[in-house]
Amino acid sequence: MEHLVSSWYNDRSLPESYILPPEDRPGILSLGKNIPVVDLGAHDQPDILQQILEASQEFGMFQVINHGVPSKLIDEAMGVFKEFHALSAEDKAIETSKDPGKSCYMYTSSHNYATEKFHFWRDGLLHHCNPLEKYIQFWPKSRLNIEVNYTMMFHVTFFREVVAIYTAELRKVGFRILEFIAQGLGLNPDHFSSELGENQILLVNHYPPCPDPNLTLGFPKHRGPVVINILLQSDVYGLEVFKDEEWIGVEPIPYAFVVTLGSLMQVHISSQALTIYNIVLLNL
């Protein structure tokens, strides 16, 4: 845990190991274009299906609004995530080392920290979600102690309770989107659902303030070997998608989820060679 960015970022300038080669550093952000936004609350279901299919084929990514996850629940989930990342490295280690099978753990930069040439400016909490009764016992405890304004406050956050409800709601959103995609491809509505139901994983990234965000990234260029990802973006620009030889900034929309197709889904969704990459930029 001594390598966690959150443990030392206030104490030094950007280390050499985080300074990327010029060709890999953040470029000019294109704000003129945007990825599609799909209103899941609209009444015209065939139109929703068509919008999702077109966005998937063209961008491999879209945002969804009116998705049914209460804004209060999203705020509560974000609250417990922030409180967790505010813990000391020692407490984080205790709270994420209960399962010998490592279904819940912390890491920094990437899973290849020990061997990668350059590091990325982030800490991540990862844990499995399903079946809930199997994995919830290994999640961080319900009561987290955090220091606020130099006064120790014992704040009951109910991490497990909040996150259990939050991830269950995200599953519903995911199932609905997968049903739309399956129908658009002429398949049975539940064609992809087993993939999401069996392998739901939660990843909570934390990007501390960076002393020089022009020299590094919070997340490298990547595409996930999954069916779909459902992302909750913060209220500032940071997520980008690579399309038509340029990086397009994904506009933050309050309480919207960004849905990205993983490489497993892209094989089904597009007849052309659709390769979607994402990165995460940093802020001061």
C-alpha cells in the first residue's frame, strides 16, 4: 500500500516514473463533438433500441439518462467511495485483505505496477459483486472512520448496504441495455444477460490532484475484455474516446452513466473493424 498515489501525492512533485513520453501525453481536447445521449425513460422503445444500436456501431459508447437509478442512491454511493479513499493506507489494507482469493483488493496505476515502464496517476478499489452473499463479506466494513477538519468523526456510512443496492440497480440498467442490443441484432433478448449476471465487478478509481496533469494520465489507452462497462463520470472533463483519428471529450452530464462496449461485445455489434479506446485525463 506504500505505492498508493493518495499516500504521498501532497509531498512531492511528479515523479519521473509518472512522466509519459511526449507522444503518450494528453493532447488537445476536442470539445466540438460528443457521444450520443440515449434517454431510457422515453416511451418510444423501438426508437431507444435504434439509438443504442447506432451509437454502439458508430462510437462503441453512449451515455444514458433517466435510467431508473435514483440520484440520491448515486450520491450515497459516491459518498461512501470518497470516504473509503480518504482512509489511511493502513486502513485500506485492512479493509481489502479479508479474502485469500483476492475478490476485493486495492491497487495503484495498473495491475502491472511492478513491471510497467511508466505509472498512471490513480488508485483503484476493485471487488466482485455477484453472487452477493458470497462476496459482500469481503467488502469494506459498514463503519469507516475518517478525519475531517482535524476532528475525528465516527461516521456511519454503511458501505456494504449502500453499494449492494447501488450495484443491484446498475445490473438492472445493464440487463436492459443488453436486451436492447440483443433485439437490435435479431437475437433473443436475454442472449447477453448471463455474461453480466455472472461477472459483475465494481472498480472505484480515485485520481488525487496532480501537480502536472499535462505530463501524465489517470488511465492509459485501453479497451476492456468485457461485454459492457457502465461508468459514472465526475463533474469535470476527463474521459475521452478515440474516434476518427482524434480524441473526443465525453461531456459530464449529472447522474448520467457512460456505457462502453467491451471487446467481447464489439465482435457482435459491428461488421466493420470497430476498435474503441478510452483514456482518463487529470486535473490540478
